[in-house]
Amino acid sequence: MEYVTAVPNPRSQAPASARSGRRSLAVALLCGALGAAVALLSTRQRWSAGTATVAGGAFPLTAKGSDVTGVPAALAIVGLAALVAVFAVRRAGRFLVAGLLALSGAGTVAAALIGASDSSALDEKAAETTGDTSATVAALTHTGWPYVAAVGGALLLLAGLLALRYGRLWPAMSGRYERDGTPRPRRTAQTVDPDRPEELWKALDRGEDPTGA
């Protein structure tokens, strides 16, 4: 009995690869843009609150995400720039930029989670408010915004992983202005009427020999 081995048809694989590239591109763009926006928005919100003891009683204090750490916002901007740069480079350059995008997302997640329980920003505000450098904040509470920033970082990380996996299938910026070494077609010399001086001058401007020699 003879067994026939099925050979995959390259023509059927090409449309499947194209579809995978389009889907992954759409998901990566959505995740990257949304993740950066979420991370940036979250750092502008209140992450923690507490009180400082002053002569008149307890003084309320709050700290935004940017007060706690500037890392998530900075990495979100880097990630967004890397997402755009993915389409400006090819081959190894695209792989490196995709890796930067993934690392930006991972760093955003780590920084947001570390800042979720941080109290140093409020301690500094308590010291400024009371005039006592050893003063610390009391009745410390935290909000859920650091975890929202972490979600934004996770979306950036996902966009980077998609770029690493499917980036080779994505289109690049038009290279029609790039020099690729391809010889350009020569212009066909136009017939010049020797009785018309203006045509002689135009031929010379084009770099042609008006005599036809």
C-alpha cells in the first residue's frame, strides 16, 4: 500500500499569512494606542491619600500618580513612539523596536505595581506641611488607579509581543523616495526642429544633443 504525503500549497498559505498579518496589526495598534492612553491618564489621577498632623489638627494630603513615580508615563510615551517606529524600520530594526515596545509595557506594569503601595510621596508632602523632616503620613489609603496603569502597561506589552511575532508580515512605510540601486529608465530624446532656437535651448537643458549626432 502506498501512502501519499500531502504537500502544503504555497498559494493557500500566502492568503492565510496575509490575514494573520492584518489581524495582528489591527490588534497591536489598538492595544498599543489604548495602553499608552490608559497609562498616561492613570498617572494624572489620585493614587493615594492620607493626613499630616499639624497644630490645628489633621491636614488631608493626596498624591497623584505622577507624584509617586514618573516611570509609567515616560515608558508609555516611549512605547507609543516605538509603536509608530515599527512601521519605519524593517528586518532586524523592526525586531529591536518591537522589543523596546514590549519592554516599555513590562516596565510600566512593574512601576505601577510598585507605586500602588508607595507612601514616600505623601511622606514628603507631610514633611513639607508640618516643617518636620521626620514626619510621616497617617491614615494612608490607596486607590485603584495604579492597577489601571498596570493594565495599560499590559496592553503595551501585548502590542510588543504581537510585533515580535507577526511584525515581519506587517507593511512598512513607502520606499518610493529611497534609493534602491535600480537603474532609472532613460528619457527618450525628443525630435528638435533646428529652425526653432527655443527648442535647441530646451534640448540642451535636458542634456540632449540637439544635432542628433
